[in-house]
Amino acid sequence: MGLTWAYFAYGGDKALSLVTIAVLARVLVPEDFGIIAAGTLFIGFVDALRDVGIKDALTYKGDEKASLADTAFILSAAIGLSQMVAALLLAPFAQTFSDDPRLSDLIMVMAPIFLINSMASTHDALLHRQLKFRVCYSVDFMAATVRTGVVILCVLADFGIWSFPAGMLTSAVVRAAGRWAVLPWRPSWRFDADDARLLMRFGLHVWAASLIAPILFRMDQLSILSFPGEAMLAVYVVALRLPDVILGSLGVVVSRIMFPVFVRIREDGNEFKDHLLATARRMVMASAPIGVGLALVAPIVLPLAFGDKWGPAIPVMQILALALTLDTIPWAFGDAFKAVGRPGLATLLLIVEACYMVPAIWSVTYLFQDVTATAAVVLACSAVTAVLRIAVACSTLDIKVRQVWVAFQGTALAAGFMAVCVLGWQHMAGSLPVPVVLAGSVTVGAVAYILSIWLVDRHEARHIIQTILSAWQRTPRPDPIREPAP
């Protein structure tokens, strides 16, 4: 299946990203690494403006008119240019959060990334609509490989913090060029106002959610930068990196792939609900052992990956791994809202979530001036958000709460049993060498979880095994991409 293949390809991309961060974390002092984290934070805020939901709108409505792609390309390019200008204007303002003048310079150097990425946005949407996931993620993996290589070379050349933007810019160019190389479609540079309105009408709802979400989910980092400062932000980002690479990758891949799939089956109510629940169940079945496992092995893995100087990040990583696990529970439901033509509901939910997340995170960070406390309140907010989104999904999509509980209960029991077994192993193996403890923890956890899943949900376990075994042989059958009319 495209989902399995894409996750491993996208995971490879993120694994290389992790290598990049690990190299920088080992070479740079926390203050310098904090400057990179702060610059990336502000770039992420500008990135929230990306394509104004046009890519999702083209995925949703791309079969209505062949000329939509031409208009989408021009709109995306204009937005990318606007983002670049916005980043350049934001750079001096960002300096108010730091005494280091390199922060504004770093943001300005990275600003062209937005224009480069916009050149591939329409190609990305067309490839995803045709379910060409292998092609997309192969290009992404190639770009990530180039990025890691450039960063390592720049580090060896003693470029310091500038190694990071050098790698990011080179990767963006490779990614955009790769999209153009694998897709024969070319824009005709025709702009149709009716097409633009059609795209924007759907896209603005999606964009509103895309605008709020990155800002909302970066509030923890912005609050840390504002109060404890860059050094503590570096600790938080290092703690977040490994859980985000693995669990965040899972969520992003599912979102990118399942949205076009949901769009295609949205007219069949029963099939749609069955597919949605199956997707949510399998996503949690994959994320739960990863999140719980990361929390259990964090004291071993984090020093090995980033160095002993990042010891204060260990409890933060444990908490954030659990928080990201909770975040994956309702992820599929957000794409379902878009697929049934109600993207505004996701926006409304984000606004509600902002009402409790922002004051909670900022007040706790200000009062305690401690990144562990910030991570703890993020975990609490993730739990509330998961319950809220599942409740809304059940009400909106006519899904019974019992169906959701049945979908998740087996995974919860298996993850709990896995945790008990791993803790028992670590208690018995405390005096053994660190690599042995780590290898044993992974082995014991994997065996305990797989056996538990086999006992509580044998049918689903068989399905997953068959999917993994056939993932590399199956190729999605795409519809041909229609060329624009002359």
C-alpha cells in the first residue's frame, strides 16, 4: 500500500533530518543551537501562510476543470513570493526575542526557501491526487540526503550555524527540481479568476486551520524563547526532535495520503466510516508502542544521539513522546472533516483549542521558567484535545463512541503490557552495558507488544503483516493527469 511505503520513505527523510540535527547538536554549544531553533521557529510561523489551502483545494476539486492547475500554480508562486517578503520583514522583529544579532540574519538567509517551495506546490498536489506517493517521497528522500550531506560538509568547513540554512536551501532546490522532473505537467501561465475563486473558497477554510495550527502548536517554543531563553529552547527542541521525527512523520504521511483517499470514497457513507475507523485504529496501533517506547528508553537514546551535555532534555523527551502519541489519536478525523466538505469545522476546533492551550502554556512557562513544566502542560492539553476531537467527530460523522473505544482498546492494553515488560527488563539489566540495555528494551518491548496485539486483535495483526510484506510490490493505480486544454 502507498501508506506503508510512503511512511518508510518519509521516515527516511526525517531520519536524515535527525542526523542533521544530531550533528549540529554535538558540534554547537546550546546557545548557538538555540539560535537555529529560534530562526526555524519564526520561519515556521511564516510557513503557516503556505499556499492558502490551494494544494488541498486542487486535490479536492482537481477533476472539475483542467485549467485549475494553471491558476493554482500562479497563486502558489505569488504566495511564495509574499512569504519570502514577509520573512524578510519579520527578521528585525524577531530580534526582540534575542540579544544575538545572528537571529535576524539567519531568518533573512532562509527566506528564499518559500519561493523555491512554491514552485513545486502544484506538482505536489497533482502527484498526491493521482496517488503517486512513491514518486513524491522518493524525491523528498533524495532532497533530504543532499541536505544532510551539505550540512555535514559545512560543519567540517567550520561554517557554524550557517551550515543549517545552506543545507535547507540546497534541499529545497533539489526537491522542487525533482517534482518538475517526475511530473510531465507544465503550467501554461493562464490565470482564470473563476478558477481562483473556486480554489480559494475551499482553500481558505483549510488555510485558516493551516494558519492557526502551526502558530498554536509552536506556542510552547515561543513561550520558552520569551522567558527562559535560547539555551532552554535548544534543550526543548532536542527533546522534541526524536518523537517528532517518528510520530510526527506518521501523522503527516497519514494526512497527506488519506485525504485524497477519503475524497474518493466520501459518497459511500458506510465505506467512509469503516475506512476512517480502520485508519485511526492502525495509526494508533503504530504510534502507541513508539511513543511509550521512546518515553521508556529516553535516558539511554537521547545521550547516545545528541551527546551527554543534553541530559536535562531527558524528562522533557519522555513527556513529549507521550503528548505526541495522544496527538495521533484524532489525526485522521481532521482529514475526514475536509473530505466531507467541512474544513471550517477543523478551524473552529483549533480556535476552541487555542482558548485553553495558549493561556495554559504561557502561564506555566512564565511561572516555572522550566521546560519540563512546559512539556507537562503540553501533555495535559494533548489529552483534552484528543477527547474533544473524538467527541466532535462522533457527533458530526455519525460514529458511535463505542466504535471508537473498540478501535483503540486493544492497543491501549498492549501498550500498557509492553511498558510493564520493558520496565521489568530495565530493572533487572541495570548493571549491564548501555547498548545491551537498549537492545534488550527494544526487543522485549517489540515482542511483548506484538504478542499482545496478536492476542487482542488477531485479524488486524494479520492484515498489518500482509500489508507490510506486500508494500514494496504494490503500486497505487493512478488516474492519468490531464493536460490543460490548449
